[in-house]
Amino acid sequence: MGSGNKRATGNANYRLARSVVQFLDPGRQAEKHQLVKMSAGFQLGVIGSLALSVASSVAIVICNKALISTLGFPFATTLTSWHLMVTFCTLHVAHRLHFFEPKAIDGQTVILFGLLNGTSIGLLNLSLGFNSIGFYQMTKLAIIPFTVLLETIFLNKRFSESIKLSLLVLLLGVGIASITDLKLNMLGSILSGLAIATTCVGQILTNTIQKRLKVSSTQLLYQSAPYQAGILFATGPFVDQLLTDRSVFAHKYSAPVLGFIVLSCLIAVSVNFSTFLVIGTTSPVTYQVLGHLKTCLVLSFGYTLLHDPFTLRNILGILIAIFGMALYSYFSVREGKKKSANDALPVSQVLLFPIFE
């Protein structure tokens, strides 16, 4: 009976507090509904960008695998410079057709940002060339913990123990699935370290510039793509010749090779756009988690359609990685909801405790 009286009193208190809030701020309910609608739209946009990133990345891996392995076009760095040139030209046409409006960004910022991202791509390719496949996979795995470290030190970002645990499970799974050997050499290790550093800083800046300068992913990509393309276009032929001992200028360009190059460049427009979109709307760490999902999908694709060698260890690693991704998604969504609730704390909660404590 006493419990029922307390519950009734509590309900009455809550209704009274809500009435006070509505009297003081009658427009709050409409504002709250508008925020809910905006939040739902934002979540759909994030899901769409993640799906676009996965689909386009897997598609370009399949296309480039055919171009490099089957058709014998091994010039990956030069190809990437063409990707970025086509991306810029596509965005320029979109701007002329009024699909988006460019926004002025400080010239020094965008030039340094573009050169940094272009350099990171070249260093990753060099890392692959001077290291074993296993050590290169370790390099890619190291990007997540290094990003977490940099964001913690320089941006004061806090990662919960749950998030850290889920990332550890993910990295363990991808490592089991993809790492075969760990042969070390001094030059390869230095290149890998530089690749990790430039990639992490570049992706953190992709997120930070969009938020602090209030520019969209499209606007930032449009401004920076020429500089990324420029440094890769200038250095790509030399990097590729160093890695393959072949010249991109002396290659015989057959019709199938040209066709797959064009297809690869068109898919790359979607890849580059979705990359900036995902990092801008989520975080660099989430983008890296998504990248490891793509790795698992590509491994599975290679086994099911191309009949690549596949062992029980590969299957176990992929399953562990998927479990880690599921944990990361769950904890990220849960913590995001908590943060949103704290940021938009209703006035009724602020008033309730001082009045009826």
C-alpha cells in the first residue's frame, strides 16, 4: 500500500513538473520532435554512407584485382593518381551543374592536407612493396590503436573500456584471418611507421576540418583532390618503377586494360566520396573498423567466387572479426544515445530534482 502511494505521488510530481516545463517553454515539445526527426535522418544518412563505402570499396578491389593480376597492370600508385584526377573532374562538373556549392578553405590548410593524404597513399604502397604481406597487414591493423592514441592525446577524446575491448577483438580476428608471416627489415619498418603516422593524421584531419570549418565531405574533397592527385601523379611513376621494375609509360595499353582503367576510375569517384563522407559523419576509428569489414568481405569473395585458398584459421578469424565489429557497433550506438540524451537533457529533469528531492 505504501509502495502504491509513493508511485502515485511520483507520477503526480512528474505530471506537475512537466506542466511547469510546458508553461515555461511551450515550444519545447515541437523542438524535441524536430530534433528526433533530424536525428533519424542523420542516422539514415550514416547508414547510407557506410553501405556506399562498403559496396564501392569491394567493387574497386574486384576491378583492380582483375586489372593488376589478370591483365598485368601493376602500377597502383599511378592508377590512384588517375582516380583522384577523375574524382576532381567529376566534382567540378557537379559544381557547374549546381549540385553543390564549393566553400572557401584556407589555402595552406587544404594544400598541406592534400599533400599529406597523397603522401600516405604512396607510403602505404611502398610499405607493401618492401615488406611481406603479413607485415603489411600488421601495418594496416596498427592504424586503429595509433589513431585512438593520437585522438586521446591531442583531441582529448575518451574511448570507453567497452570500445577498446571490441576493437581488440576485431583486430585479433582480422590478424588471425589475414596475417601469414612477419618478416622484418629496417627500410620496410621505417616506411610502415611513416605510412601509419601519415594515414592516421590524414584521417583525423579529414574529420576535424569538416567539423571545425563546417565544410561538407564533398566540399573538402573538391578542394583537396587536385593536390592529392598532383603529388601522386608526380611521384607515382617513380614509385611504381621502383616496386615493379617496369615503366608505366612503356606499358602496352590494350582495349581490356583501358576499359578496366576507366571502370576503376569511375568506381573510385564513389570510393573517395564515401571515404570523406564516412569519416566526416562518424570518426576515423569507425572508418578503419569499416575497412576491416571490407577485408573480411574481400577474403570471403575470393574464396567463394575465385576459389582462393581458405583455411579453418581464415574462417575463425573472420568470425571473430565480425563479432568484434558487432560489439563495436553496439557499444558505439549505446554510448551515442547516452551522449545525445545528456546533451539534450529535458528541462523537466533539471527542474524535477530540485523541486521534489
